[in-house]
Amino acid sequence: MARPLPVTLIKTVFWKGPRALVRRTNAFLDAHRVAYYGVVVAIFAVAAAVRAWAAPLSSGVDPPQFWAFAKVFTMYGLDFYKYSGGTMPIYPTPGWAFVYPPLWLLISTASLLCVPGSLATSTMVSVSWRVAEKAPIIAADLAIGGLLLWAVPGSKLTRLLLAGLWLFHPTAWYNSAVFGQFDAVAAAFLLASVILFRRGNDWLGFVFAGLAILTKQHTAIPVLVMLAVLARQLPRRRLIRGLAIMGGMALALSLPFVFDGNLVPYLKAVLFPAQAPTYQYPLVYAFNGPASLITYLHDTFGWNIEYLLRYDAAVLILAVGAVTVFAYVKRITIEQAALAGILVFIALFYRVNYQYLVIYIPLAILALSTVRWGAQKALALALALVPAAWVFLFSVSFWFNYLVPRHPELVESLVRAGMGRFMPDYTFVTISMVIMMLSVAYIIQVLAQGRAVRMAAGVPADYGQQRSLP
């Protein structure tokens, strides 16, 4: 019996047609390498161009503060952490301390040395510093795209689509080219580490894992979960050597900053949270579900429930320990381990800003490329896509007019693109809760199934389990 005409049309339009188009596109790219590389160059050129356009025209509160940090480092050298508390008049945002390991300080200082005449205050930031500060972050964005293009299994079209998903992701564009936060640098190091471990190059994997931690210290959580997986894959001697590599890197970069009475300021900056557990304001930048919900309930109903946030640290420690143990027992893949580790932090740490999501998005893209369609792939795809909605619910145009030089002529065009809205707080609480629920669901899905999940086409059977080369 023949199918009804509407069913046939729907199947042709939404299933057979796209599949045929994908097959033909893959066949064309396989047969014409010049065309493939031409598309690659075009994608990266456009991604770089849209970032280069926004970089000199916009600035968040971070670039001027980073200018001050770099300037203080040039003034006081290795005694920097004594003066990094944000209390000196040079700091545009008083009280905002440098609470990171030294690697970004060194990178931003190198940027400052390239533009020694630049200036930043609480009301202005020079164009030269906007570009110089954002340049290494934009380079990290492009590096992540290149890493995904290199590492994603499957056809050339699949690699192009998933690399493009990152390169044109609104979250990546906003944080690097508009706001100027440097999480993409840590994300690039962490992603490189995952890929190198996956390919069996463990010593370089440990090097890049160490660089990630020395850029943003909360990447230590996904690295810890990765180590649980590596403990089942690597000979003990190679694992110990890898840990020694990371420890040696941390000591080599940290020791110069702790001499001459600087140990306590350094440890306070690197090991302690920048903010005590409290209500999260503004809610538009609060991306931890429980903390944003507690804040919203307090503001809406007057409930005095701030005390609940005091249990956050204990819950996070227990959750990280549980995920690490299950990752070891279940023998999950290295990219699943890294993604699960950072998602524990996103889901449970009370202070999660928008830029923190940049670290997990490339890992989610890589993870979704290694399993066939199913709950785990759908969750990874949702995790990668949901943060993009925020850019169209918040007035991005604000950061093009916040500091001198301003660009009011761009407001209308950004508003037309959907980047000029001011949504109510419950909108942003909803986004943070959705990200939290997706994070928990992904962790449970991965740890429940382990390596029983079917691999995607083009992924070797021993994917994520390769041993190091002799």
C-alpha cells in the first residue's frame, strides 16, 4: 500500500533530500581538496573578521582592569600579588583583585608592551589596548576552531560544521571580541590537552593540561576527572611522570611570585574564591542555576535563604569526588571526562559568569561528535547551543557605548540583530536553570552508560583508550 502523498513529501524534504545533499557535498569535498581548503580558509577568515570588527569598537569592564593589572606588573615586577587587590588608584574598578594564576598576567603584559602608549580608566579605554588585550583571546578562539577541525571524527563536512559551530558561536564572539574576557585561552589549552591524550601523546597532554590550570584554576576540576580516566589507561610510571610535568610547570611559574614575602598574597589570590557565598548580582550575569534561583526568590518574595549558599563548597567537593570515582570505574572516554568535570563546576559552583561557559562549549562539541544520535549526543548539542540564546536576550549594544570612545551609530544595527533587548530577570534565571539541568543530565547519562554508548562513524573502537607511544 502506497504511503499518502503528504507523508512522502515530508520524508523527501526532511530526510531523503538532506541526506542526499550531505552525501553529494561530502563526495565533492573528498574529490576536490582545493575546494575543501578554500572553504576552510573562508570560514576562518570570516570568523576572524567578525571578531576584528568588534574588538576596537567595544569593551566590557575587563579590558581596562586588565590594563591596570599589566601596568602594575611592569611597575612592581614579581611583587605583583602584593598590589593586585584592586585598592590602588590606578585600578578602574576598585576592589576587583587579580584572582588568577600568573599565565594570563604574563600574556596581557606582553600585549601591553606592544602598545606602551595605551591608557585605560573607569570612563575610557584606548582603541590600541582594546585590540591588544583581545588579540590573544581571538587567537585562542581561532585555535579552538582549528583543533576541532583537526580532531572531530567523520567526514570533511562534519568537521566543517562543528568547527563552524564554535567559530560563529555568539558566546565565543561576545566574550573574546566584545567583552574581552580570556576564558578562551584556558579553553584552548584544555581542548588541546584532551585531543593529545586521545591521540596517545600523553606528555604533551599533561603540558597543555598544566597550561590550562595556570590560566584559569577551575580547569583543575576537569583535569582531575581526566586523570581518573588516565589512571586506567597509562602505565603508572608514565602517569607519575605526567603529574611531575604539571607540578613542575606550576612551581616554575609560581615560585618567582612567592619570594620576598609574597607567598600569602599569592596563595590567597589563586586558591581562595574571589567572592564569599552570597546572592548573585546582577542576575543577568549569574549562570549557576541554584544560586540564581535563590537570588531571584529572595528578590521576588523576600525569602532570607542566603544561608543555603554556604553549603555550596561541601556539595561541590562531594560531587567532584563522586564524578571522579565513577569516571575511573566506568572507563569513560577522555573528552567525556573533561566535559563532565567542567559541568560539575558549572552546575554547582555559586559564582558562574557568562565567560565560564566558553570552557565547556568546545568540549561539548567534541563530545557530541564521538557518539551516534541518542540522549548523550542530544544533551551535548543542547549544552553547546543554549548559551547562544543569552546574546539575543541581553543588550550587547551596551558595551559599544559604555566607555570612551563610544559608537552610538552601531546601536540601531545591533538592535535589529536582536542584541539590544533588556529582558526581565526570570529570563536569565531560566537559562541558568536549563544549563544546570542539562549539565546534571549529561553527567548522569555518561556515568550511567560509560563506554556502552555507541561510537559515531569514523571513531576507532579503542577511541579514548589509546596508550602512549613507547
